[in-house]
Amino acid sequence: MTSDILDVSGVDVTFGGIRALSDVSLSVPERKITAVIGPNGAGKTTLFNVISGFYKANSGSVTFAGADLLSQPAHTRSANGISRTFQNIALFPGMTVAENIKLGAHAQLRTGLFTAGLYLGPAAREERELEQRMDETVIELLGLEDSRDSSVSGLPYGTQKRIELARALISAPRLLMLDEPFAGLPTTEKATMAAQIRKVVDERGVTVLLIDHDMESIMGMSDQVVVLNFGEVIAAGAPAEVQANPAVIEAYLGAEA
């Protein structure tokens, strides 16, 4: 049986007099893909920001691998095995693909500031180990070999999205949170991205929690879909089950779905 790696229970979030999340509960099974969907303003990004530690919940709990996340500062998420991408690409254009990816592992580096600054023995060894791990895992996994040493400036948008995914993966997370991974991609590249995310789960054993609006991609790749509307969970289950839910059809998918 698959166990749950993330549990969100009874989470409420308010901004002034506006309730962004209301008694939100969901479970994310390990080594599966869970998608959170819903109309604009449904609370998807707010939920992500609570899990990431950027927003504080007014009540409720978030547990990751048995540990209480809400009692921990945001910067501990990476060290604890959680990595996240954001909707807007945030790469450094003056750096190479490899350099951008390596930035994702900074929380796992063991050398101190002085040693790293002088590039002494331990820092040099750690750098070599990181580059080897990067080449053997994320670079090959996501098909970035040809652009490894190129500047990210000028690379196609789809390639930049894969670089962001690689940067999130280099820290070897147990839970990968993806914020709109299909946004702005043409149909063929959406299919490629969906296949690569599925590959990350099946071959690396990573758990994926994502939000997006691309229903075809989500329904074709996800193991579980959770639907938010006005800050509340209105449905959760397998993609086919959610697609057939009358409340989901009315709130989000449209009558012809």
C-alpha cells in the first residue's frame, strides 16, 4: 500500500476579512502525482504558500513525513526534502544552465562560507560531487545535455522550464511542488513536460504536488486530483472520478466536459 507523505488538515487562511482557504484537508500519497485544480482565486497558490511556509495558516495543520511543517521556518523546507518551482521563470540569465541548476542544491552544501569562498579542499570535493550527481541525474533525466554549458539567456521557453524543474530536482527532494509547469508551453512541449514529470515519479520515486489549468495534461498524468473552489475542497479522487463529479463540472470544467 502507498502511504501518505503530506497531510493537510483543517487549514484556514484569512487576509483581512477575506477567507482564502476554509477548512482545507487533503492527503498526498507518496510516489504519486497529485494535482490541485480550480478556477482563478480558488486558493491554489495560497495552499502552496502555506505548505512552503510563505503564508501562515490561521488554524489547521500540515504534516510532512510525520513532521509538523507549520512550526518550522520556510527555509527548512529544502533541507527537509521539499522543493518547489514558481509560476514565473526565475533563472539567472548571465549564468549557464549547469550553474543555474547547481543553485538548487545550496541548502544541502556542508562547507562553510570561508572554505567555500577560498575554494579549499572540502569545497572543491563537494563541487565535483555535485556536478557528477547533476550530470548523472537531472541533466540526463531531463534531456539537457546539449545546453548544459550554454547561457540560459536566449534558450527556448520550454527548455527554461525544464531547467527550473532540474534546479528543483538537484536537491533530491522527496516532495516536488510544481506551480503551473505547463503555463505558456505549446501542445507538443506540454506532452514532453508531462512525460518528464511522470518519469521523475516513476524512476526517481519523487512525490509530485502540482497546480495548473491545463486540464488535458493534468487528467492524463495525475494519479489524484483535488478540486478547490472559493477556498474549499469540493472534490478529490482519481481523474475520471473528478471529471464526472457534477460539482466540479459546474464550478470549473464547464457543462460540455
